[in-house]
Amino acid sequence: MAENFISRGFKGKARNMSNIERLPPGQYETKDFPVLSAGPTPHVNLDAWDFTIYGDAGRERKWTWKNLQDLPSEKFKTDIHCVTKWSKFDTVWEGIPVADLLAEIEPHGNFLIAFCDGGYSTNLPVADVASGKAWLVFSYDNQPLAPEHGGPVRLLVPHLYFWKSAKWIRGFKIVSEDRPGFWESNGYHIYGDPWREQRYAGD
């Protein structure tokens, strides 16, 4: 299994000349992994779990937990950046490239809504998740992904603020026009680029 290194990765806590280039504006580095959720942590039965992409023109593709585990996965290292201003460097994950899943349904819409257990949703341009920059991850730090961090599976889109990396992911709905998800409907930016400080609507 090849290990891919993406984003900007390094170690250290202080904002010094060795790490400042990797820290988006307004962020600080933490070695912790804060747990932030919009609601209670769901616990799911993997025998009943599935992931579904609802494509254009009524097309649909579904994967069970076993189906997902049978797909080729990637182990990689990346930095993550939360809109609440913490950043964590060199996090290690394993998961399925979203591009591989989308290729099986060949969507024509330009956007998707990621939906999750617990009712959470977030919106993303298809181009951002179909270009090798997004994964469905099931492992963090060489261990199964803990429920409080989005397990059994979460979306990981590390080039955007971390609310876009939806926990407890259950599927995508392909749409032709951009639609706000949960936090976007509550004042957060529609896109969420940490390097441009797109935290809130109007930024």
C-alpha cells in the first residue's frame, strides 16, 4: 500500500520560521485532536451500514461495509485546519479516494451534498472531491477511526476547513446547483478555504 504525502506536513508547536508557511492565517497549532460535533455521537451496526451515491438522472450506487473494505485504499499524511482556529499537522489516515467511488457513477452535476448519520450535511464542488484531494477514511493514526472522530467512516477534505470533512458519512447526492449544508445554512462560508480565511458568509 503506497503512502502519499499531501498538503503541508511538519511537527512542532511554536509559530516559527520552520512551520509558519504551513499554518493558514488566523490558525494556531495543536497536538491534541479536539472533538467538535453538532449533535450526539451516533453508534452504528456495521452489518447494516452502507454508503450511497445518488447520481444524476436517477442513477444510484451503494456500497456495504464489506464492499468498502474490499476496495483499494491509501494511507497518507496531511494537515487539518478547523474553522475554530486550531490546526493539527502530520495526521495519518487510511481511506478510499472519493474519486474512485465517483468514477463508478460518472456524475454530471457540479456539486454534491454529503449527508451523514445524525442529520448533518455539507456541500462541496464535485471538482474538489474528484481530483485526488478527498477520501472516505476509516483509520486514523493506524487505528480504526473512533466514533467521536467520525467513525466508522468520515469524509476527509483536508484542503478545506474541517467542517467540510463530514463525520459519520453515509452518502452523496449529486446536484446541479450549489446548496448550503448544515453549517453553511447557519452562517458559515459556502466553500471554506482556510488559506483565504473563508470562515463565515461574506469572508
